[in-house]
Amino acid sequence: MFKKNLNISERLSYSNEFDFTRLILAFAVVFQHCSAILKTNNVLNFNSIPAVPIFIFISGLFVSESFIFSSSIKKYFLKRIKRIFPTYFTVVIGGGLFVFMTNILLGNSNFTDFISLVKYYLFNLLFLNFKYPCLQNTDLITNAKDCAVNGSLWTIKFELLFYLILPLLIFLGRNSKKFFQILTLISLVLVALENNVSIYSTIFFCFLCGVGFSMTRHNWNSLLRKIKINSSLRFSLVIFIIFLSGGILPLYLILPLLLFTSFLPTKDISKDFKISKFGDLSYGIYLIHFPLIRILSATPVLKILPDFFVISLVLSLSVIGAFILYWKVERKFLEKNSYYYKLIS
């Protein structure tokens, strides 16, 4: 739509490590919630990785790409709706039902509490999960984290809000050569204040960083083209930077480092690591793992299993669930010329 005004003529390279990064971040969220709910030990510093802010940064980068190369604003919003809504609605309905039935089978609830399930659906399907995150009335200030059916849903309403803001941002900067450079710098400075602001502010600034870097690609992409490294080296560098994000390097340094490293051109694209092609499963893993943890936490068998088996079980079930969601739900709504429609096959 605004490609000419923004001096953008080509897409970001499909040869990058951000699919793999999203997969690792999804795993990190699983580890973090296992630790919080099932009291498992921290593994490989996963608990310290700021997975959600980095997720949102990547979203800003690639959703900007989607908007710029959409034929219309209507097309852009349709793609976003198809990407987010089907899986979200499936997980809300399925997750609520399975947790509800598990509570009944374990004697923690009964069919008279069915009204709580209806309320859960009402609020969560409208992205108002903060109003009724649990399957019973509770003090949301002190108990919501302990009883929430799906503590991962809170980010989705912010994603949708950011999708609405994006066209306005690009409209404002369409005729300015410096708008997005300034936006990127200011956003990075504000990300540096993450310890002094709320998580909601931090993820918004991360989204703006992603938008800024996407719109200024001609500045940094031209520099990267002069470098070519082995696929294995790029892969290793990205892993290294992800783990540095776990409290070793600040987020405002991690974001550009991760971007530049992920897009370093490789000597032979055919040798890029194919594990990254499963990166689109990250959305399913992110949404489905929490209700799985909630169900497993209600069963006594986990109390006798070592942490390694508990985490492996949750991770395995999450990946399997994400595959099912992809094939039975997500793929049906993807356009056949979509990068991800062809990728996971």
C-alpha cells in the first residue's frame, strides 16, 4: 500500500532464524509456567528469558511486513483475524471444557458450577480474560494466578490492539525519511527503562521496535549483505543471544542483536537448519500449554515424577497439541500461497 512512499521494494529474506527463535521462546514460556505452577526447577536459565517481549518484537517486525505487502487494509485485517481468532477460540473453548471436566472427575467441582464455565467463555471469547480467568468466582487480586484456566491469553488482546495501531503508525511515517529511524531509537531507549515501567508498556515499546526495524530495513539490510557466514554459525549465534537475554544482557541490546544475527546471510541457504520450519507451531504451543499444565497439576501422579519427566511431558503434549491445532484449525484458514501453509508439510 505505502511501499513506494516507504522506499520498500522487496520482502525480508525468508532465510532467517526467527522461526526457530519463536519456537525456543515458546519452550521458554512452557518452562516458566511449569516452574510457577508445578514448582519445577529452573532449567538452562529458561525462567529468565523475556519471552513475551521478544515475541512481541518479532510480531511487530513481521506484521509490518504483512501490512506493507497487503493489497488493502481490509486484506491486512482479514489475514490477522484468520491468524489469531480460529486457534484462540478453539483453545478457549477446548481448554475451558477440559479443565472443567477434569475438576468434576477429581471431585473438585460439579455440574452445578456449569454457569462458571459459561461466564468463562463469555469473557474470554471477548478477550476480557482479566475479568473472569478462572472457573469460579475468586479474588482476582490474590488468587487469579493460582486458578486461571489459561494464563497465556492476556497477551492476545494487546496483540490485537497493536494490529489496530500499526496502520496509523505507517500512515504517519509514509512520507518521512526519518520517522521510523526516530521511532526505533526512542523505542529502544524506552525498552531500556523496562525495570521502571509495567510489562504492558514494555511489550508496546518492543512492538514499536519491531515496526521501526521493519520500516528501516534498507539501512541495516544493506550492511548485512556484505557478510556471509555458515548456517551452523548463524544458528549457534542466535541460540547464544537468546540465552544471553536471560538476565545477562539487557533487552534493548538483545532486540537489535537478535535481529541482525537472525538475518545474517548464509553461504548456502539449502543448508539452513530445517528445524526452524516448525516455528509457526509456537503460537499453538503458547496457547495450549497452560490448560495442559492446569489439568496435570490437578492429578496426583505428577507429585511422584522428577522435574525432568514433568517438563518433558508438558512440552511433548504441548507440541503434539500444537501440531493438531495447526493441521485441524490453523491451516484451514491460511491462504495457499502463504509461507506457513507450505512450510510445515
